[in-house]
Amino acid sequence: MPTFIPITIYLNHKPIVVASIPEAAKALQQPWPFMDKPSRLEAIRMIEECLAGHCTQQAAFDAFKAAASEQGLLKRRPPSVGLRQFDGVAEDLL
């Protein structure tokens, strides 16, 4: 299975890096703040459909990200020093 750009979710204040469908499936088995939220249940269904070959991996991973984001588990990292410098150069060019 291909890997995706890694995302970090925080369950019980512990970071979990998820970059593949099997890792997303494992993360969904952990205790989430709201276990019965429709978005989490949909992500579980999409991951199962993907593993059975009935759904694209991208759609399943997107459902996982949406569920994590809805529950406040997906934290965005601040941009790296290099990216901030690149952004500054790009702004100067505009």
C-alpha cells in the first residue's frame, strides 16, 4: 500500500504519525474523544472498504483526516524555518 504525506494526530496527548491505510486503521482502533461520531464511523467504514478493494486509498485516507480534524486530533505543525524563508522570498517577488 502506498504511503501518504505523514500526518500527526494526538490521542491521549501522545503523537501518532499516520502515513498509510494500515496505520490509519490502527489509529482508529485507539480510544478517541468521541467514539460514536459519524465522521469516525465513516472513516472506519471507508478504511474497511479500502482494505477490501472497494474504495480508493485516497478517499479512505481523506475520510480519516476529516474525522481526526473534526475531533481536534489533527494538529498542524508550524512551517519550518526554510519554508518561512521561502514564503518571505515569494512575498518579495510579488
